Amino acid sequence: MSITSLLLGALVGLSLGLTGGGGAIFAVPLLVYGMGLSAKDAVATSLSAVGAISTVGFLSHWRRGDVELRTGLLFAAAGMVGAPVGTWIAGLIPQTLLLLLFAALMAVIALVLWRKTGLVESELRPAAEGRDCMAAGPSCERDPAGILIMSSCCAVLLVVAGVITGVLSGLFGVGGGFIIVPALVLFSGMSIHRAVGTSLMVIVLISAAGVVSQIFAGRIVSGEVTLLFVAGGVAGLFAGQAAGRRLSGPSLQKVFAAAILLVAAFVIVRNIFG
């Protein structure tokens, strides 16, 4: 079990390092089918492990100046409100249905990532003054120095995206990087590199709120599995960050989307025919 936990944690860490958070979506299926945890206990353990691994990644990005603290804190505060709501919803859903819903979410994410490959990689321009909140492209303005101007429209978009991320985190045990990174790029005009670092900070805070709500809901966090998962995950994280600096963004995103789709198909087959 020790070797399995380390290897599975390394896979999640590798994905986190490559994508800035989206790799956490693999944690629950790996814990359920690789470690034999129940779906709901896997959610709690996933949040603990992903939060710890993301902390290491966030600190690494912060030292390089690739984190926007103010923007990330607003997003995270909204997410921390949504996390207990997701935990409450998860308590009402049978395990098999929870896993099938999780697989459906994975499939949707994979398709969106595949279609939006070019958008996420691009360095988006600051928004034009007076842009409508729902218009395409960045909806927040930046001053000549690149500092975000927090208008009411910008704040609303970031808060809504944060709450949605928090609900999904509490419901499925995911960090939400697959929402956070595109939202920061598309809504705030943040560069992809800063969005990855800021996303990791947001994941740390939302995961912490999710773990607390899971414990209060009676879920079990496996200490041994979590520690081994984190140890493997930290090694995978640094390997992923090193590889990510050498790989093409669009190609990497397509491979990641394909991997998510394959895992979703496996979860669906196991729960319908298993």
C-alpha cells in the first residue's frame, strides 16, 4: 500500500505541476480504485492531499513573483463559502451516483479544455473600458503597470467563479484548478504563468475549507494514505513544473484533456457494469 500511495500521489503531483491545479481531478478516482477508499472518504482525503501538495507549488511560484495575492484572496474567499455547501450536497447523494456525476463533470471539463486550448495559452489584452460583464475576453481592467483594477463587474465575476469552484471542491474533492486558471485568464486578463501560481494559492485555501467541512460532516481522512500521497505528490509536482517549462501549452492541454476523458470513461464503466 505504501508504494501504491506514493506512485498515485506522484501522478497527481505531476498533473498539478503541469497544469496549475487541474491534476487534482485524478485524485478521487485513484483513491477509490487504487486505494479502495469509499467515494466520500476519498473526497476528504483528496482535499487534504491536494491542499498540501498545492502549498508547496504555491510557495515556489510566490518566490518567483508569479502570484497575484489580492485577486487570489478574493477568489479563495468566495470558494471557502461554497465548499461547505458542496459537502452538504454530497451527503445527500448515494456513492454510485456521486461517482457518475463526477465522471460527467470530468467529461465536460475534458471537452471544454480541448476546445479552449488556444484561449488559455494566449496572453490576453486588458479589457476595454465599459466592457459588458458577459462579453468575451477579459472583463477586468488593468492599469499601465499591469495592476488589476477591481471594478464591481470584475469582482462579481471572480466571486461567482470562486463560489462555483468551492461547491465543486466540497462535492467532489477537487481543487478546482480547471476552473480557476481559465477564469483568471479569461476574466482578469492575467498571464497564464501568474494564473497557475495564483490558482495554487486559491486551491490551498479552498481545500482547507473543504477539509474542515468534510470532518464536520463525519468523513474520515486517512492520515497514513494522505502523508504518503503528499510525499509522492511533492516529487511529482516538481517534475511536472520542470516538464511544463519545456512543453508546448496547447499540446500539453490536449493530452491532459484526453487523459481526463479516459478516466471518466473508466469510472462510468466501473459503476454501470462493475
